[in-house]
Amino acid sequence: MKTVIYIYKPVRLVADLSGCTAMGDLVASIKAVHPTVLEENDGLEYFPSGCQALASKQLTGPYHWPESPLPYLPGPQLDIMTFPKSVYDINVCACGSGECSRDKHFAVSLGANCRISHLKEGVDFKLGISASDQVIKYNGRTMDDSAYLFQEGIFENSTVAVTINAKISFFWKNNWHSMVVPLDAEFSSLLGAFARQEWANLSNLCFQFDRTSWQFSGRAKDWVEDRNRIYLFKAEQVVGTVKENGLATGDRIRVYQMIPKRERETPDEGDLLTNVNPQRKVKKPKGRAARS
């Protein structure tokens, strides 16, 4: 079990505070000497100490009031204490990219010692998407569930991207084979990955939607045209992402393999397709779109 350890090591600096009359002046004087010592979004709160009047003041965060009068400073030393914020907000973009527009972000409130797994629980609460179907990315890196937010540099107002995974099942050679893929991945990439996984020649495979959750959308409309989901299609025909092709976790695709004439005992016109039953052979339909 990992333990979070905070080490409060002082940063010493000298600043001229003779002209400071408000809390904002104090903060400006400190930042003039050390610009990054009072971070706004580092998950910490900064409080001056030394007298009761100062202890109620805050140097950063939503409760910092720059116009608040600066109390009398007793003596030549000013101590500033830091404490982890009990709760702060993380911006989440569910578009699969941290560069999506701000109006598509939402906030998840988390504690100072929360992990990536807690962030996934917050996304699940907001969007109803199981944590197991989420991939959290920050600055292009995939985050491990056990990592603490502060370990990864994720502090208040940081923006993370959540990519939603889908578990798609393929019926092939009498068995269902599952693959996990991000919803924003290209559909053609999923079909190619399946072929590689099964050591099959992608150019010899035809596919058929068995179950889909959504309607075709976006770029997928460009290739589907007047087809419906009962038609066979090749990987080279498809366009769009997994989601644009109507797929989500639990959806299914049937896979057929074309058998060239030279490999068949009984010559006939056209190629044949096989899928579930090796004894059952299906005539390859003609035309761009063909029924199975």
C-alpha cells in the first residue's frame, strides 16, 4: 500500500513590504522576487501566519481577496503555511482529445489525495460510463488507475481527456472473439486489428453488423449510403470512427471469409463465403453491396 508523504520545506526569500497596504500588494511583492512560489493551481492553499489577524487571510485560491487590508506585520519575519486543498476541480474533456472546446468540458471535484481511479468514478457519475470503459489521458500520456493525481501533475483546473473504450465481439469460426477499442478509433483500424489477431488476410474477409447501439453518424454516412445493416462489407469500404459506425460495448459483428475458386472442389461462378458452419457455403452476392 502506498502512502502519501508531504514534506513542508521552507522557501526563504527577502522582499520589500514597506509599501504594501493590501493582501494583493503582499502577493505581488512575493511574486516579484519568486514568480512561481505561490502557484494558483498546484492543489495547495497558502496562508500567512504569525498573528491571528493574518491567519484568516488566504494568498491564493477563490478566497483570496486582493483588496483586503494587510494587517500589521509583527517583526521582520513573515511565515507562510501551505496545506493541501481538501477538494478541487479537474476539467474533463470527453471528446477523446484535451483540445476540445471549453463548452464541452465538465468538472469533477476530487480530494487532495485522490487517484486516477477516483477520477474515473467521477466521470462515471457524470456520464454513466463504466470506469472499465474509460482511458484517462493527460498531456498525451495514458494514466494508470493507481497513480495519484499530484504524481502526474494534475492539479486544480488541469484538463484531462477521457477516451471511451468499447468491447466489440466478432463471430468467427464458430466462436465469439472480443476486442477492446476506443470509440474514437477508426473503424477500419478495428477490422484490421481483428484480422491480425486471427492471422487472417483482411482482403479475404467480409463483415456484417449483427448488433449496433446507435445510428450511423458523421463520416460513416458517406460510405453506408443506401445500405442497411444486413449487407456485407469489406474493410476497404468503411469510413469513420467506431462510434460513427454505431458501435458501443456489447455490439457484435459477423465475419465471413472468401474462398477463392482455386481452393474449392466444385468450380462455380464467383467466390464463396464461409462463417459459422464450415459445411455451409454462401454464394458471394454481386454488386457493391450484397446480402449474406
